[in-house]
Amino acid sequence: MAAKNLQSIRGIHDGLVTEVRLWQRVEAAARKTFGRYAFSEVRLPILEPSELFVRSIGEATDIVSKEMYAFTDQGGDHICLRPEGTAGATRAYLQAGLTRSGTQRWFYIGPMFRRERPQKGRLRQFQQIGVEMFGAQGPLEDAEILAMAHAFLSELNISGLQLEINSLGCAACRPAYHDALMGYLHARTDHLCATCNDRMNTNPMRILDCKNTQCQTQLDDVPEMVKHLCNDCEQHFSGLKSGLQALDVPYQINARIVRGLDYYNRTAFEIVTDQLGAQGTVLAGGRYDGLVSQLGGPPTAAIGFAAGLERLGMLLAEQDASHADTGLVEIAVVAIGESVLQYSMQRAAQLRNDGFNVVHCGGGNAKRQFKTADREGARFVVIIGEDEMRQGCVSLKTMATGKQQQVSNKDLNAAINLEQ
RNA sequence: GUGGACGUAGCUCAAUUGGUAGAGCCCCGGCUUGUGAUGCCGGUGGUCGCGGGUUCGAAUCCCGUCGUCCACCCCA
């Protein structure tokens, strides 16, 4: 344990080489897939006014009431590290005056901050890949955005994932459902856990996904939102389902998916895994038709989702560890003798210009240099001594086979490509 | 925020009933000063997370603290 009093903040981890390689694979898959669906990347602020999240997510939520890194800056402004991306994206959409510019299809990749108790797959600073689509209201868009999420994860080849969908209804049908739910729950308060009894007052729908098995046994025939949808919501939901079927996206209806926030309506979905312990949600989202107007804009339909970059990286690491460490270094240059040092550096530079990833082993003791080459995982060693320099050639060694040959400088690239 | 487990060399771990720490791997050097991954020999490296306390004596017991992990909670 090196630096004792100089550690990263609890729950805030360094992304070292291994993790970053994993993340970059996830990011590459996202950029590729989202591009196919004509989504464009945006880069949004990490610092936002605290007020933004109070007004969007809501003061009563855990995220805002106890998990936000919020502070007053030197000028007296109340600002915070963003705990999620949707609110900022909506703010930016409004600020840029895009409400009459047609459908906006955005995605972003970046860090979010929540002061939670750290756990596997749960960090205080974590990265999300977020997608937001503004100005699209039909079930076709819902189906397509889910197909996009599915394609994105398929691109990564992660198995064991499950798409679950639900409908949360809308302002028209939710009150009646709420009454039905409360009636059902009130009859069983004695059998529900303490947390659930609290939730009766704050957010009764949350009781549906309580993990307490005792509570779950009480909920066998609990009223479900999907069975209380109004006509419009019903049509929307069946449009989504038939869209997913048409696109061959496997899904499952899970009436227990809920959202804590008021602005969510209709489609809600999660993609879950059983491989990350309690933090099984790898991607989640839904429709939030109410948010734009809640933040002062015109009524605007919107839908989006966010995926946890670290969680996806962990799944990749568990599934194919072999993939993680494919050699970065293609060629190691070994210089034998002081007199060829500078020349060997020039040859290394030339190989880099030719498009190879090259390390120079530093000259000196030949054995040491070969050891370095091996440790770096170089596939080839280009050996340069006085003879080679004089003759305008190098000795090319293929590390895996041990085969070594003399190749003239002009034939080197061809020889390497032959050996690959 | 609540509950539980853990914290010993760079890494993975060991140290019988409390007697001031060991191994493997890694790293460095040598056996071969134009050749690696296998072999042999040698070497560097630890205020036992940190701070108190009990004791003649603590890595080992107690308290606190920080951190990691797990579950609750919450969520990506």
C-alpha cells in the first residue's frame, strides 16, 4: 500500500489500462450501433445547477435528497455534480431552442456522481452511456430504440441478458390504478415489511419490486398497471410489442418494473443480468413525455435509456478474459551496440510511420532487451546491429515460433505481413 | 444511512494458546557482454491499513478510524 494519505475518494476508482480497454470496446460498440440509428453524440456539462435535478428528478428522491454532490461555489451559486444524464440533456435541448427543430437523437458517454454506499457494480463516480430522443411519440420509436439497445448489447456479445418491458400508463389512467393498488395494499399492511409500509405513503408502486420475499408472497394477485391502461396507453403498449416482434427483439413483460419519478410514463424497460449480484440492471430507461414541459418547455414526447459502462465492462471481463489482453505492441526494436543506437531509433520511427505499434527496447544488454520484448508481448523483434546497419537490413524474429531471418529494409513490411 | 466479512512484501496468501514476520509469483543481477518465454544461483523489498488501549511483550486481544467486498436501501 503505497501512498497512505493520498488515496482516491471512496467509491471513486481509477480506470487503469485493463478497464479502459474494456470500456473502449463498449464505447466503440455504442458509437457504431447508435450511428446506424442516426443518433449523434453530444457532450454535456458535468457540473449543473442543483436546481435542475430538484425540478426534474424531484426533491423527495434518494438521488436528490441524499446522494447528490451539491455545494455552493465561490460565487454563491448552488451547483452539483450531475447524478444522471437525462435532466441535463433536456436542459440543453431547451437551452439550444431545439423544440421546433424536429426529432433530436442524442447519445452521450460520461461520468455521473452519486454518494451511495459502494458495492459491486455501484460506484460513487460511474460512467453511463445515455441515449435520449426528443420529439418522438409513437410506439414505433419505442420499439426502434429498444431494438437499438438490443443491437448494441448484441454487438458486445454479452449473453444471459434479458429485456423486460412494462407500461406505466399516463396521467389519465394512473390515478384509477393508484386507487386500486392502494385498496389492495391497505388490506395487507400487516404482512408487508416496514420499508413497504413507508412506501405506501411515498411511492406505492415501488412496493411491487420489493425484494423481501415475504412481501412478494403478498403480491401474487396485486393489480398491475398493464391491466389498467387507458385506450391510448393500451394502443401504445401493443404497438410497442408488435414492433418488437416484427424486429425479432426478444422481450418479456414484467409488470413489476416501476419508476420513482413522476415524469415517466408509458414505456419502461430494463435489461438485466444475473451475473452482477444485486446490481443486475445493465441498461434501463423509458418514456418521459412530461419532462420537457416540467422544465419549462412545450409538451414534448421523449424517450431514452442509460447503460452502466462499468457494469458492461465487468460482464465483458467475466465472459471473455482472453479478449482483454491482445498485444498492443507489434514490434520491439533491439539495438546491439552503442554505435547503432541512433540508427535503430530512426528505424523504429520509420516502422511507426508505416503503421506498426513499436517499442524500442532501449539498447544495451541484448538479453535484457529480448526479455523486455517478450514482456511487452511483441509479436516481432527487429534486431539491428552493426552488420545490419551496414547492409541496410534487419534481423526479423517472430517471437511465437522463434524463427529468425535477415530482411532488407525495403522488404521488411512485406516480410512482417507475410508472417502475421 | 443500516447490517456482515475482510485489510500482512508490487501481486496472491501463510504465521499453532499474544513472544517485534514467511512462501510463491513479480522485479533486479549472475550462469551466456547478438537473443526471450523453460533451468540453476543470488539479491531488493514489510512502521503487519492508520490511531489509541490492554500487556513485560500485539500482525494476533479491545476501541476508534479509513478503505475494500457483500447484503439491505437505491439504482446504471
